[in-house]
Amino acid sequence: MRSLSRGVLFAVLALPNVVIQAFVNPSSRRHGIAVNDRTSRRDATIEKEMVQPPTESSNSPRVANPLIPFSNIMAANRAEIAVRIMRAATELNAGTVGIFVHEDRYSQHRWGADRSFLLEKAEGATPISAYLDIPQIIKIAKEANVDAIHPGYGFLSESPEFAQACADAGITFVGPTVENLLRFSDKTSARQAAIEADVPVVPGSDSLRTKEEVVEFVETIGLPVIIKAAMGGGGKGMRVVRRMEDLVPFWEAASSEALASFGDGSVFVERFVDRPRHIEVQIIGDGTGNVVHLWERDCSVQRRHQKVIEMAPAWTLPDELRAQLHQYAVQLTSAAKYKNAGTVEFLVDSDMRPYFIEVNPRIQVEHTVTEEVTGIDLVQSQIKIAGGASLEEIGLIQENISPRGVAIQCRVTTENPERNFAPDTGTLSLYRHSAGCGVRMDGVGYSGLTITPYFDSMIVKYTARGSTFPETVNRMNRVLQECRIRGVKTNIPFLLNCLAHPDFKAGKVTTAFIDENPQLKETASSYWDFANEYQADPRKVNAVERLLRYLANLAVNGHPSSLGVDRTKLTKGISTAVPPPKLPERVRETTKKAGMRHILLEQGPEGLAKAVREHKGLLITDTTWRDAHQSLLATRMRTQELVRCADATNVALANAFSIEMWGGATFDVAMRFLHECPWKRLESLREKVPDVPFQMLLRGANAVGYTNYADNVVYKFCQQAQKSGVDVFRVFDSLNYLENLKLGVDAAGASGGFVEGTMSYTGDVSDPSKG
């Protein structure tokens, strides 16, 4: 032990098997390491330090794989699809690199990657804009020694410019060639390619950029029409126009949405095919003209042109038409010498006539149903093809590819169906996913995750597989009912309504299914076919849980006056409070001697430091009122319960060094849950415990918060804390950052308190080999 000026004490107790746990600030995690930053400059410095690529000598050896010539693969995307890419890369024994914006700092794709890099964005720019920043992504990839980039879906997945930038940087783009993207990412050029390949198309326009061009074209072909974004997909930038007065406003809205989503506001117009089925064929090519199809998917259940439920194969499709669609898809992409995975999409009208609509030159959200029925890992196949493998080398031979059973995918979103699918935001108080035979879960949710308004609302997608369609529907029903997501509204009740509809069960739904059945959105009055009424009735689902939460809130916070409760009319029930212990007066008298607090008050911090150094026995700090309260008592003990035992505590711990009873957790609990004033708690207990030093945990420059504060705020806080009853300030920083520690030590010392400067460490302090 040694003391510094103003009684600052740095101490490490070296006892066998003692483990000192590092304190982690959950609001400041970066790259798997807690960062307790003091300034934005400090943020940038730590970020730069943490993302430096490893040297050659630090790379762990990997088993060579001739089909995977990549050491590090970046997922240039976010959330679920980024995690899917990383898992595929890990299984192929490649390192994974992730990118994220500040708003995604708690997402699984950030902490699930081997290394993650923060994307910067201009002040006032949207979070999405950072994921579209090609120069920044390429720069990060080069610095991290990335040799392949998988773009996922959305964002830059269909960008020829991004693919070319990868090529210019010597990085492999895991996707189609630049030539493929130039032809197929622009839907107007893709349409022309279909015409040249003798694939039937819907009458439509080339790319239109002005409202005059749009009006002129629509006046030529007549209504109804559909406006589509020339780039991208996912239903973004789509509008159906049935009245001429809606044409220009809908064109402006579609163009604006396309620009925000894909960085290109150009659109085109097609004759609207009413009530079609949406059938798409999954293909994969190796760039030599050799293309295979992995059968088809039925994606007709859509809302606002965005798919909601998908199935593979389209089991009610006539075999002749199915074979024709497969032929069209291979014919079109083979002629273009298509490389990597893609989807050729068709509309099938009521007379079973197919029309080509687009090629999605990327992996799609619904690729999971194809993987489940064919047994082919599409993402791994993409990586292998990008590495130069042929279809034959990775075992993709057409006559060997056939579906087995049926798979259904449901996209679970944080939307409220009864409010026309208005997005919901908030923190997930509970997230428990489904599992079991024939169930696949692709998602990034967890309890405590905050759902923000910045990104797509899909939180998880479930894929159920069965030997028959009815079996798969029953399985998906069970999956959705078993899933538990609390804290935000979800579309799960709506999905259950869709699965229960007779048309869906018959497998003959069209893209108008949701619009023609508005009752599907009336989830509160639904009743599902489950044997248990607490699963069948949405009003009873989680009723017990809601009741327990209500009673718990009532027990802690009392009856809410905001609901009209008159507290004066409430009768007091039987009190179960344990009465405070009565101490004999002789016990009180024998414990009244000059303890540690009296030394501090009479001789100051220097005197207490001297007394500690000269003390021959073991000094104890009791943490029941802070650590045990927080960890064992679920942070719900109120001040009044602590006050009842305060007199006895003052006697029992009269010879203790201190009682640690205050800090950041106290503020969280008191203000957020108990609705008490933490300062009043401190002052009330100080009055009851005059003889034992009170100790608090100070987070350096963060005081008791989760971010850094101005120096004068930290000084003033410590001054008030000492005045209200804190004697000992235990100051720490999760990264042992000396500037943060120094501010906390100086502020606590200036207040007149006794200061413990604490080094955070995890390990066996008695082991000399640990340093």
C-alpha cells in the first residue's frame, strides 16, 4: 500500500484465488472491449487503435482450402444478413470483418465479427448513408487486409460502382460481375435483356427521370400502371397508380424513396398486372455461361410490394409452367454469362401467363427457404464462385438439384398491424426465440436491444420446413406462437392470421391477398386454432405475465395518481414489514469508540491514510447496501427498508473501514425504478449511520453516468456528494485510462473526501506470472 497526496490510496490485496473483476461500461462497448471515453477525440483515438489490422505474425494459421482463396471476408451490410455472411465465412475458415454505424453499436453484426469498424457519417446525415459510402468502406477494407467483400442484400448489393471500386482496390466482390450488374441492377436494361432472350415481359418504359416523361408515357399505355425504382428492390420506390391525378405525386414519392434507399432516384413505369402471383427462380452461375436453377419460390404474400411470407417450392404451380419459368431464368442469365447468385422474378396472371419483371443480382432475404428444401448453402456457394470455382467443382449439377419437402419463411417486424403497420420503437424487455425440429431462425434480437427508427423493421425471420405444406404451416404456427418478443409491437398476430386464412392454406394467394383481406390486420379480435386457450386468444396470451408485471409495479411504486387514484381513500393493508431490531443500550455504549469515520472527521484524509497504513489487522468494506442490493436483491430495495436496519448496521460495522452504498447503480435504481431521490437516500442513511464511513463508486470522468461530463460538473458533483455524506470515493476507469482516473481523483480530493484510486483488473492477483 502507498498513499498519494490528499490521502489518495492505491491498494491491491494479494490473497490466494482472489479475482478482481474489470468494470465494464455497457454504453461504451467497442470491438468487444469496454471504452470509457472522456472526449470525442478520445473516441477517435481508441477507435483507431482498436481497428488496426493484425500483423502477419499475429494471424492464426488456417487450414488451406483450394476453393476459398480468402483470408478475410467483409460483410458490407448490417443486422441479420451480415451475421449470415459471417457465419458462412467462419464455416469456410475465413476471418470476418464487420462495419457499423453508431446507431448499430449494439447489433450482433458488430460484436459477432472477428473485427468491427465504425463507419463515420457527416453531421446531420442519416445512418443509412454511411452504409452507402463506397470510398469509406473500401478504405476500411484495405486497412483491415480484406480480400473479399460480400454486400448482402439492399444497400450497395446491386451497385456496379461498388463492384468496380472493389476491383480497383484488388478486392474480390462476392456477387455478379460489373457487366452483370450494369445489365441487371437497372431494371430497364434487364427488361431489354429479357426481350432479347425471348422472355415475355410486361409492357413498360425505359428509365424515366422527369414528370413530363412519366405523364407522356402513361397517357400512351393507359392506367393502371406501377412505378418502380430502376435500382434496388425490397418494395422500395414502388407505387401503383390507378388515377391520373395520383401519377405525379406518386412518381415524386417513388423517386425520392428510391434515391434515399439506393442512391439513385430514377424510375420506370410498367402496365400493372392485377392480382398476379409472384414467382421467382433462384439461379447461380459461374460466369462461363453455365447456370443452374435451384427451383422456385412463391412470394405472393406482400404488403406495399414488400414480401412478408415466402415458400419454396411454389407447390400449387402447374408443372408445365414451373418448367417454363426455370427455362426462362436459365436462358436469360446464361446468355449474359451470369456469375454468382441471382433471382429471376416473374408475375403469373390469372390465366397462368408469365411475365418477366426483374433480375435481382444478389442474395435475397428469402434465400433461406431455397436452402432448406435443396440442402444447398447459397452464401457459401457465392463465396466459392467468387473465389474462382466452377459449378461442377462445388457440386452444383442441374440433374442433382431437386427440392425435398416444403419450406415457409415469415418475416417478423416491429410494426403494429392495427395501426396500418406503423413502425414501433423501444427496448426489448424480453426476446426468446423459437426452436425445434425443422425450424431455422435468422435474426439479431436479444433482451435489452433498442429498436431504432433508422433501419428496416425486420427483427427476425423464421423458416419452417416439413414434408408437406400442411405440416409446414402447422410448424410455423407453433413457431410464431412460441416466440416471445416484449417491449415493442410486432406483426406476429398478423402472420398467424395469414397462416390461418383458407386461401393461404390452399396455397393459392396472389399479391392482392393482404389488400383484399383487411381483417387480417385486426389482431386484437383474432382467435387461432390452438388447443390451449391461452395460446388461441391474443387477449389471453401473456395475460399472467402482464398481471405479474402490474402487481410488481404496484408493489414498488404504489397506485398511480395519473389514473385517478385518490391515495387518501386507500386503506392500509396488513403490514409485512420486518420491525427494526432493538439493540440493548449496553451494546450501543460498548461500540461507541473512535472508529474510522471519526478519524477522518478529526484528522482529515491524510490522517485516515496514516491510520490505514498503521493498522495491523484486516480492514473490511461492506458492500451489502450497494453490491448485494444491486445483484442479489434485484435493485428493488427502497430507502425505507434500509433505514429500518441502519441503527443495527451502525453498531455491527462500527469497526469496518467503510460501507460501500452509493454510485451509478444507485442513481439508476432510485430514479428509474423506485422513483426516489438518490440524494435523499444518502442523507437519510447518513443521519442514521454516523460512525461508519460511507463509500461510493465514482466512474472517473463519467461520475455516476454513462458518458463523460465537463470537468466542473464532476467537481461539483463530488463536492455535493461529500457534503451529503460520502466519505470515501473509490475512483475507477474500465480501461484504466489515466486521464479519466485523474479527473475523478482530483475532483474527489478537492471535495475533502478520502480517495481510493482503483486499477481495474480481471485475473488471479496472487499469480506472479500474470504481471
